[in-house]
Amino acid sequence: MTKKFDYEIVYEYLKDKIKNNLSANEKIPSENELCKLFDLTRTTVRQGINKLKNEGIISSKQGSGYFVAQEKINYTLSQNTVFSKEILKLGKTPKIKILDIQIITPDDFILKKFGVIKNQSILKITLIRIVDDIPILLGYSYLNTTLTPNIDLKIVSTNSFTKTFKEYGLVPIRNHSELEIVASNEEYMQILQMQNNLPLIKIASTSIDKKSKQIIEYVESYFRSDLVKISIDFNKNEEVAFLTN
């Protein structure tokens, strides 16, 4: 039988305790308590705790200790996914915080996504989507201003892009999505208030108007992997590509 490392004993003890005795946001035993319980050094105990942090099972609060992480939000991706509706179905409150809005001259990558000529202006919106006051994704939304003139004046006060699109007579449907696991960085960690350097789930999607088939939006969303899990609904003809690079 393979001998366990000392930190693995701490890890398995805590994981079992969380599974059977603790609920979300409850505090786990302190490092001092664990050192005494297992007669181990603080460094070894911290290794076991860090493994739980890296798996998104616990999170730390400065000066307060370690707490059981919240249950992950199950976000279903389909052709007709509307973020606010998905969150409301879970009994949670969605919000949007706009960080930046600007008209940009699109590069070749964005031009290709929209299939437009080079002198076409695109509105870029940088935003955070928040659930129950916790930021869960950072998004970069690129909008076709030909279809949505002056939308920058309306979008600042909305909690649903889809509802705003409908004010222009548009019916948005997702026609292509790509999923990719990407590394986080200090900027993302700060914006999303992440305590652990966990990877992000990137979903890049294109939405078209159901009637005209014109492209309304290209959006890149970076979800916190410690708070969200993604489900794919294949019953709604969703075109999804999985990227492993």
C-alpha cells in the first residue's frame, strides 16, 4: 500500500469533514488546531489546505481563516441562453457592472467575427456579471452599432442585454460558441475578487438576429471556475467547439 504524505492526511480529513459536517461559508479548523490534532508543522498543514484551495473547495478571508466555498452555479449553455434568466431560475439575483464602453476600430480578428468592412465601427463593452453580490465573470462584448445605434446610452442601466436588443426589434440567438480553459492573471484575480489562482472558463460566442441572421454580438466571457460549472444543452441545436490549446 502506498504511504500517504502527511499533508494528504490533512487534506483528506478536511475534505471528509466538509462533505459530512460543514455547509457553505462555514469555517474550517484553523492551522493551529490542525497542527495540534495531527502533530504536524504549520508548513505541512498549509500544504493540505492549499490543495483544497486549488480545487476550489475552500476559500480564505484575510484575518478570518478558511471557509467552505459556495456550491457552484450550474450555467446551461444553449442556443437561447439568457444569463439573467439562467440565474433567476436558480433563485439568485443577477446584476451587470459596466467597467468601460468605447467605440473601437476593430482589428482583423473582430472584423472576421462580424464579417464587416474595415471602416465599420464596433462598440466594445467591458463588464462584470454579478450573482448575489459576488462577481462570477468578466466579459468583453462587441456590438454591431449598425443594428444597435446609441445602445451605449441604454446599456449602462440594464440587467439584460437581451431585453435591450429586443428594443431594437432584434431576437438574439447564439449560433456558435467556443469553450476554453485559460490561465488567470493578477488583473483577472483583482477584478473578480479571486483569492486562488485558479484557471478561468472562457466562452466565446457569436449571437445573430433570428430574423435577419445578421450578427448582433461577439462576446468573450471569463467565468470563475471555483464558482461556476458549465452544462451544454445539445437538444437545442447549439453549435459548440471545445478548445484544448
